[in-house]
Amino acid sequence: MSLQMSSSAVQATSRPLVELEDFSLWRQNRSVLDGLSFTLPKGQNLALVGESGAGKSTIGLALMGLLQSQGVKMAGRARFDGQDLVSLNARAWNGLRGRRLGMIFQDAGAALDPCFTIGHHLAFPLRRLLGLSSRQATERALALLESVGINDAKARLKAYPHELSGGMQQRVMIGIALACEPDLLIADEPTSALDVTIQAQIVRLIQDRVRMQGASCIFVLHDLALASQACERIVVLYAGQVMEAGLAEVVLGRSRHPYTQALKSCVIELDTAALEPPPGAAPSLDRMPSGCRFAPRCPRASERCTAEKPPLQGTEAHQIACWHPG
Amino acid sequence: MTALLFELLDVEKSYELRGGGAAFRPGPKRRLRALDGVRLTVARGDSVALVGESGSGKSTLLRVLMGLTSPTDGRALYGGQDVTQLKGERRAAFQREVAMVYQDARGSLNPRLPVLDLIAEPIRHHKLRAGPAVRDRVLELLDQVGLPAATLKRYPSQLSGGQVRRVAIARALASEPLTIVADEAVSGLDVSTQAQLLNLLVELQRRMGLTLIFITHDLGVASFLCDQIAVMYLGRIVETGPTRAILERPAHPYTQALLNAQPRFFAPIAQPLQGEIPSPIDLPPGCRFAGRCPRAVPACREDDPALMPSGQGRAVACIRPLTAAA
Ligand SMILES: Nc1ncnc2c1ncn2[C@@H]1O[C@H](COP(=O)(O)OP(=O)(O)OP(=O)(O)O)[C@@H](O)[C@H]1O
Ligand SMILES: Nc1ncnc2c1ncn2[C@@H]1O[C@H](COP(=O)(O)OP(=O)(O)OP(=O)(O)O)[C@@H](O)[C@H]1O
Ligand code: SF4
Ligand SMILES: [Mg+2]
Ligand SMILES: [Mg+2]
């Protein structure tokens, strides 16, 4: 194979790393994710964007096998490297989680155990999953902390989580997720507590790894500009459904869905004087509208929109679920 | 003259670190200076944004300001009185007048209480409503932060990250405070929810003269919400003054670096600053930013620049500022 081969050619020859097909999830019989379909080719990054409560973290947790509990029901297909995740048993999950799948959790502070030092948090997975000796693990841990831009890493290994700033805790979580070099990294708001200079550094670090190891990353991002910079593909979610998906330059550059357009109009810039968010709030899980879930807040909604759910239609490059795309 | 609400007078806050371990230099106890000579005054009705490097001491500054921790040196005053010494009625007034939103929203909420009780607690505590009016007020607050009424019965563990953050904001608003001190209150929220909350805060500013002290990483949020800005780097305020003026013509090279690193649609991710971030434990002589500063000259590594007024309400700590604010 020639190195010059374009990335689209690679896509054609290898199967996607992640493939969701009509994937749905219920908690206590309430629909949280409804008929999601999207694919992520190997070596690419994808951003999940959308309203708070839309189900972004739920997708991440489901892909990590962390929702295999009572009260949660799943349907449809979710494949990782060709393997169906919906029917996977606990044993098989343990082989994937931490080794091939890594996750940076949204609430970094809550994800770190206050009783253990940072060094312990970092070294533990290295020893257990990669079988490193305690000295090797400490050395790797040190290198990882430095790679996420934490100064005085040696002293920080002995610190407890509460002794680090919020952004440092978040970077420790990133170090832990990167430790075992997963094939798929799920980064849930990885940089929301970081200043923009460190954010740029971290996103570049993740991008470099993706390029070097042919790994992929699913980011959950609220910063649409950052999503356009960091990811090839974008999936816009609203109330558990895909509204618009495809290539970043199309979905964010030439958005056609009223919800994506509303999101873009809420992006705040240095000279923003007024903000006009869409009226109302996202529906609650108990009271999902039956047609298009965005209809109650949509400026273009018609009778058909409230009666009939619009299907997700289009090509790999651009899919839209809307009766009246702009 | 407007009365000063908060005053930080040359505040220093340092933490003793655990020494020991063969890898560490023996000798005197190591101290980490989280804040070093910080001066800040906030008058009633002011809105101040705190921005800066992760770990630069922003959260520590708020903790000192709120009297949650005493400064190692210097003084923190509220209405002219030492904030850690407020007693009786003055203490009660302070608790009533000032509400805080913590950086770790999930960690700041009691996981055993449903949302109704979490938000009702300050209402009952300050006797702002009684009987069924309490519940009505909670519903009103939920609506203001864009959460449906069904949220009342949920526990924090059943809510998404952004929903928890909005509950924390509703709780802060519940005591009808005159001042809101917020640590990353809107980070990690989707842009439309963020826009809704920012509009709410601006309205409270206009209607009730709410005072705001707001940590944010988003310079757009800082400029939308706050008239004043203070940029922090490694325990110091390095630039301060009117937000618009500073973001239009930054004087400190670190402020400029922050502006350069702001995400921009479809642009390549900003080149991170080169050079070492010094450890707050072993601070080098001279300017703390010198190691990463593109404008540094040898003198920068010798003299520690103090925060000096530069006219028009601005001040900068740099011997080679970018713009001499004429
Ligand atoms: N343990 C739980 N039990 C019941 N419902 C839950 C639970 N966790 C989450 N939910 C609900 O599922 C929906 C999706 O939540 P999820 O955390 O995936 O949202 P999100 O898109 O990540 O939002 P955010 O941007 O606010 O983090 C929300 O309505 C949330 O309230
Ligand atoms: N209890 C503590 N013990 C020891 N060090 C501490 C403690 N609390 C904070 N620090 C240190 O003080 C410095 C400033 O922390 P602070 O939390 O104020 O930063 P911050 O500016 O809020 O950062 P971020 O944006 O990442 O939240 C950091 O180096 C942190 O590790
Ligand atoms: S389907 Fe109708 S309601 Fe839904 S986004 Fe399109 S126009 Fe709006
Ligand atoms: Mg989430
Ligand atoms: Mg902080």
C-alpha cells in the first residue's frame, strides 16, 4: 500500500471502527436514545454535539459497556471493529474496556477517588492491564503527566485529587485514558475546564495519537468551533435523535437543519452583543413529542412535523432528519 | 463613591506539600504558592471575569474571597470586615447576599437529595417562601435554567452533566443573592443552554444590579457578561481592566496568547506556546511567563514585574507590554 493513499481509499478498504445502526436505548422504559445511525472510519475523529441531556454521554457510556445494568434496555446494532456490542457478555467487555476502549469522563473531579494519590490512579491500570512492574508503571505515569502539560509532575504523583486544580484533575483523567493506548478513545468534554492554550495542546496531543496509531476518537464537544478544528465528522443530537450528521465542513459550514442552525447562532464570539437561543427547553424523557422532537421549538415547524418523525436521509457526507431543511 | 464589596489586599495563599521519598530533594518543607500578592476590589454592581491558565489560582482566589479558606498572608474583606471573622447577623447577611456556584457542580450537591429539596433548601433556610409557595418558586427557578418540571423528583445521579450544572445555578439563584460568585458555571453546557443562562444573568444584572464574579475559560463569555477582566498566570493577576479594551488591545503577552488560542471555525488548531511552564513550587526569578513568552528579553528573567497602572483603568505586569494603553 502506498503511503500517499487518500483517506477515503483507506475507508473503502477497511471496515469502520464504530458503526451504529438504528441503535436505541431506554432507561426505566423511557427512551433516551432513539434509532441512532452513524459510522466512524478508523483513524478519524468524530464530534457529538447538541443540547444538554441529548444523550451524548449515554452514547459514550454504552460504547464502553458501562450501562449493562438493570433498568437499561438496548436495541439495534452498535459495532466496534465488527464486533456487536449489544449482545456482548461481561467477560468480553473486560477484554475491551481499558485495553481497546478508553474514556475520559465528563465529571473529572467525581471520577477520581479522593482516597488515592494521582500516582496510584495512573499506575494502577498500567500494572493491571499492561502488566508493567511498579517501577515501569511509575515511570510511564510520570511521562503521561508531563505529556498532558502538568508541571512538577514528580510531586504531583504524590498529590491527592483535591490538591489539584479542576483543570489538572481533568488532565489526569486524560492521562489515564491515554495510558493503555486504546483504539477508540471517548473524550466526554475533555477540555471544558481548561484554558484555551492548554486545550489546544491537549486536542493536538489526541490528534497526534490518532494519526500515529490509527486510533479514533469520539469527542463530546460544546464548542462548535473547536469541533470543526478537531474532527472530520460531526453528529448533531437532539433529545436522543440524530438531527444532522456528516463531514464537519458540511454540517457546520453549510448546515441545513434548523436545530444545527439554531446552535450556530448561539455561538458566542468576542464581539457578540445579543444572543437569541431557541425558545423553550428540550423535552423531558417522560414527554417526548411524537413527530420531530425539535418541532415545539422550531421556527419552520409545520403540521407534518408534529405528526410524523422525519427520517434521517442523505449520503455519508451529509445526512439530515427534517421535513423542511433550509 | 460606590461602596467596595470585596477587597483582596495583597493576598498570599500557600500550601505545604508532603516531602519525602528518595526521589525528592531533602531539606526544608516545600511550599506551593497558589496566590502571590493578589489585589482585587469589587464594588456593588460590578461584573468581573477571572480568566487564566489552569492551576493559576482562580478557584483559590474565590475560596479566599468567600472566606472558605484563610489567606496565608494579606486580608480578604467583605464590606470592610475580615470575611473569615464575620459573626452573627453579619455572617447571616453574607450567606444570604452572596451565593456561589462551584466548579465541581456534581460534587457540590448532596447526592441523597432530590432536585426539589436541593433547590428548596436555601429558600427555606432564608425563609423566603413558606408552604406550597416553596415548590412554586423551585419550579420557577427550574424554568429559568431551562429544566422541565419533571426534574423535581430526580436525584443528581440521574441527571446529565449539564443538567446538574443548571441545578447548581438554580440553587445559587434560590437565595435571591445580590452577588453571584461562579466558578466555571457555564462551561460544559451546550451553546443554546449557555446562551439562555447568560441572558438570564444579564437580565438580573440590569434588573437588580447583581454583582458577578465569574471564572470562565471562554473569552467570549467574559466579554458578554463582565465589564472588568482579570487575567491570571501562576498565582498572579498579570493584566486587568475593562474587558472590551483588554480583549481588543491586550497588553500582556499571555493575554495575547489566550486570544490566539481561541478556537476558530475550520482554522488549524493554534500552535501551543513553546517552552516550560515553571512549577509554582520552585518559581524562577523574574517574570513567571518569561519561559514561554515570545517577547521575553534577558531583563525579563531578572526583574519580577509588578502589576502597574497603565491608564484608563488598566494595569499590566510586564516590562515589554504590547500596547502602551495611551
Ligand atoms: N442514571 C440515570 N437515570 C435516569 N436517567 C438518566 C440517568 N443518567 C442520565 N439520564 C437522562 O438521560 C438523558 C441523557 O443524558 P446524557 O448524560 O447522555 O446527556 P448529555 O447529552 O451527555 O448531556 P450534557 O451535555 O448535559 O452532559 C438525560 O435526560 C438524563 O437526564
Ligand atoms: N488543598 C490543596 N493542597 C495543595 N495544593 C493545592 C490545594 N488546592 C489547590 N492547590 C494548588 O494550587 C494551585 C492553584 O489551584 P486552583 O484550583 O486555584 O487553580 P485554578 O486557577 O482554579 O485552575 P483550574 O482552571 O484548573 O480550575 C494549583 O497548583 C493546585 O494544585
Ligand atoms: S422537521 Fe420540522 S420541526 Fe423538525 S427541524 Fe425540520 S422543520 Fe423543524
Ligand atoms: Mg454529558
Ligand atoms: Mg479552578
